[in-house]
Amino acid sequence: MTAPASTICCHGCGYIADPADPCPFRCPRAGTDDADHVLTRVLSPDGAGFPSGPDLNPFLRYRALMHSYHVATVRGPGGETYRDAAYRDLVASLDAAVAAVDGRGFRATPFFRSRTLSDALGFDRRGGVWVKDETPNVSGSHKGRHLMGVLIHLAVMEQVGLLDPARRRDLAIASCGNAALAAAVVARAGGWELTVFVPPEADPPVVRRLHDLGAKVVTCAREPGTPGDPTYHRLRQELDAGALPFTTQGPANGLAIEGGLTLGYELVTDLARGPGDLDHLIVQVGGGALASACVQALREAVDLGALARLPRIHTVQTTGAHPLERAYARVRALLPDEPGPEAIGKAMADAAARRSAFMRPWKTEPRSVASGILDDETYDWRAVVEGMLLTGGRPLVVGEDTLIEAGRLAVAETGIPVDPTGSSGLAGLVKMRRSGQIGDRDRVAVLFTGRQRSRSAARASVA
């Protein structure tokens, strides 16, 4: 049997998943030592080129880059043409089911230069701010991309006989908002049972919607003296008991990053039609799946010849919790003033082998108006730190006043009902413009990743 055009491997230890493993989500050596074990989908050197098809659904347009597609086209019945058609039919059927639950399916989201936002921030017309607007996406955020990728993978595994649809295990996720809603929508569409672990402060309308979607909701309070996110601790217990990780944290499910790659691929496609390239990409970071997906997608696009160069990739966290910035500083201290790729790779390998010295839970309970990026840890820190170092980017820590200001600016200048978490990348841009780190002619992209869901969020974004 021909090997798939991609492999699932762990950069921390070199483990390579068996192509017949239906659930290559977590490295089997994770938790056995202090190393950072995260499974990653790696394209074969002679794999497909960068897709340029007309499909509006990103999971169809970029299917030739997806591990689920590679498995389906190798293990499915019939010839290659038949297998491609069967995969397309499967994705279209799942997308229709998502639309039946949420009122919309997956489509490429808008990417545009905001003239009003560019003018408000003093950019020259040769530069400016480009916005990738994820608020029209399934469940109102980018999170559904990650979970749809996992759902498609599970459906393919059932289709090719590697999973038994009559003996499905439950799915589980830890989240306080957008990821939980996306997981509940996508799981409902696929007919899977889902347990959601939420903190006590989870927004009541979100919890009600989770119940409406048929999810089992479990509230997890912090225990004095126990560091880390209590919902993630409870998730790990559920996974150890046999549940499948339907989550966006890479260490728990490395394939969740793959669905998020579609956002980065769309950026590449849009850049070819518009500005051509970017000088900067600013990404808000909680657990790190979004930034990790953007870094990987853009690097793959360069390797495939679809993107001439990488932009500088910067990240944004809040003064309430910034574990990624802390990890970046510790890795940067290992490097010379102007490190090359080889030195960066060596430093990252050293850091990943001693994870607890670089990435550890935030000691105090994090608080911010941008509640969606208050993860105690940046779970996908390694890929994100490496991406910043390779591109000359930097981690930004932004205060509450700037987060609130950016939220107001985003809504007032674009009309997009983005929430304070979703506009926190713009807060990083505001900070960099004021410090002179981004020039008038620079081309900068920000991601509006979540729609306002409650009155409190709406008030915060315009206050």
C-alpha cells in the first residue's frame, strides 16, 4: 500500500505515528519526562503543490495538504479519482450538517485593507492594516476550523475501516467560550457525544448554548495550591479514562492544528490576489493553537513556493498572564544577538527537552477583558517561539487600557462586532505603532477572531 503524503511525528523525541493509527493525537511518550511532546503533521518532500482551486470551502480547497485526505486517498476503495470524489462528498456532507446546526458552513473568511483603521493609526496609503475577519465563521470564531479538521479525520477513519462507528468514544474539551461553542456545534453535526469542562466564570449565555447543543457541561473550580488551568487538568483525566481529545491544545491533539492551517493558507491565497506580501502579522495568543497554525501554514507556503517570504510574526498576551513572553525571553537568552536558523533550531531543541524551565503555569489566577487568551500555559509555545525567532518577530504584553481602546477602535472603524479577545492582536499593533516599531509604509495583518456574544463584552469593546 502506498504511503500517505504526510506523516504524524513528534519533534520532541522523533516518534512517528503508524499510518494505520486512527487517533494519532498525542505522543505516547508525553508525560514520561520533562520534554515537550507535540505531534505535528509533516508533508512529504515530494508532496502536492500549494492548491489554487476555486472551492469556497477551505477544507475542500486545501484538501491536498490535509493528512485525512492523504489517508483517504491511500486507504479508500476505488481509484484515485474515485477516492478524491468520495472525500469531497464526505466533507460536503459534514459541512452541510454543520450548517444545519449553526446556520452556516465553512467558507473562506474576508481579508481586506481597512482604509479607516489604517487612517486612524496614521499609515501611509502604501502601507496599512489588513484584517482577516473570522467573526462570520462557524460559531462566530476561528475555533471551528481546528475542530472541523479533527471531525473530518475521525469521519475518514470510520470510512476506511480504522474506527468502528458503532463503538464511538465520547469527545472532550476544556474551554471557557469560543472553542467550547465551536466544539459543540461540530460534534453535534457529526453525531458525537461531547463533554465540556468550563471554569465557574464561564459566560452564562455560552453555557446555555452548550446545553442547547447537547453537550455535557462540567464546571471546574481552581484548587488552592494547584497550579495550572483546572479545566485542562480535568480534561487530561477524561482523556486518560478513554475520551478522545476534541480540543485545540496541540499537546492533547496535534491534529487540531491542521484544521487551523486553513486560516493561514487563506492568507497566502489572499496575499497573491492583493498586497503580495506582508511585513508583519500580529496574532493574539492564549493556548497558542492559532499562532502555531499561522506559523506552520506560512512556512509550508514558502516551502511550496506559494509565498516569497515570511512576515515578521508577533504575538500578543495580556499583563494578566503572559507565559509565552516569559518562555520567549528564556529561549532568547540562549542565543547570540543575531542568531541564524541553525542556532535557533538548537536552542529550541534544548528548550523543548527541558519544558518546565521555559513553559510553566502562571502562578496567579489570570484576569483580563480579553478573557479568551488567559490560558495559564501556552501549550503550543515551541512552534510559536521558534516562528517569532526565525522571522524577527517579538512577543507583546498589552495592558487593559490598550485592549479596551483597541476593541473600541476595531468596532468603530470597521463595523465588525469583534470582542475584546478577538481584537487583541490590534492592541498589539497600537502598542507597536506608538513605540515606532512599525512604520507608516509597513503592511500589517491582524486577525479578528471572535464575535461579541454578551452585553458585557460589547460594553467592554466600546467603553
